[in-house]
Amino acid sequence: MKIADQIYGYFWRGRGNNCNSYLIAGEKNILIDPGHVFNEFGENCLQMLARELNRDGFNFEDIDLILCTHGHPDHSQGAGLVRKAGDALMAIHELEEPFLQAAADYLQSRGVEEGDASLAPDFYLQEGELLAGREKALSLKVIHTPGHSPGAVCFYLPEPGVLFSGDTVFRSSIGRHDLPGGSLEELKASIDKLAQLDPVELLLPGHMGMVAGKERVQENFRLVKAFFF
């Protein structure tokens, strides 16, 4: 579903757990968080994502870069199979490597070939600017936001003011901090950092619905900080 110029959102609506996925279309097509291959209900989440992409005129073969906000399987598990479909590169923060191995091991237990299940990143993400493309290069800001997991990152497009917030902050809620490597103190600091970004016209989280409009995004940050911290 197109939600802004060159930005498509695929909001999970199945029975079991999975994340929202996002596509930034351009000179280089970027897929953020491909999600599960299979979830706990046996839903083929990756196949469902492929169908939604098809409706918007895209295939996995069109993807040039896969970016994962973190390594939990509901965000990263499908990266290997998407990468195999074409020539995509996959990137994640280095601190998320242990989670990737667990996700790959699960896929192999479900009969996925070892090479297809591999989630070994092609390069690591660090805080700063990520340029994708040449003639019309996209400038994407990578923001390290530990708290939900040690190497969690968010992605920010200053123009047109779009924040892909992963599992750091949601609409009216925040990410879990009771999982391995999680920290409430770090999560609070990360949310404080995100709240300083300006402008943010669209908050696109890893789960639940988006928040649209600068004032609503700012109010969402005020709400979660007041309620959870």
C-alpha cells in the first residue's frame, strides 16, 4: 500500500506474530524488515508479503537492499530468501548477529536449505548517513536505538520526514525491554533521541498502525514517555 511518495507500507494483519514491512522505491529499492518466513501459527508470512508487493508492482527480485531494524526473527527471518531471489544486499547492526543465527537455525529445522536460510549480513549498519544509489542517491539516516535489543536501529528520511521506528516506539506504546539484551534505561534514552528529530510527519513502527502528522507524532512521543517512564 502506497503511503507516501516512493514509500509503501505492508501492515501485518495475520493471526500470529509478524512485523510490518516497508519499501522505499527509487534508484535502489530498499526493503525494511522482511519479517518472518513462518510464524507460530504456521502462516507463510513471506509469501503474504510477496503477494502484497506484487499488487504494488514489485517482486523480491526488484529489491536491492534489505535493512533490518534488529535481529529478532519476526523482523529478519525472511531476509535470506528475499536476498536469494535477486541480487539484494542485507545489512543489520553488528550486535544483532546472535539473533540472526537463532532465526537461521529455526528455518533449517523447517526444511529450508542452509544456504537459503543464511542471514549472514553483507555489511553492518552504524549510526550515521547511509547513501543508496548514485545519480539520485537516497540519504537515509541510521540511528542506533538500543533498549529493545542491543543493536536495534531506526531509519529516518529527513525529506519527507519519515521515521521507521522498528520495535523502539509504536503508536501509543513502546517495545519490550524484558527480552535478552533489553534495557528499559536504554530504551528510554533511545526514545528521547528519536523525539528530538524534526520534522517527523510519519511514524512507521514495526508493529501496529502508523502515526501520521507532525503534531500527532509529537503527541505520541509525549504520551509514551509520560505513561511508560
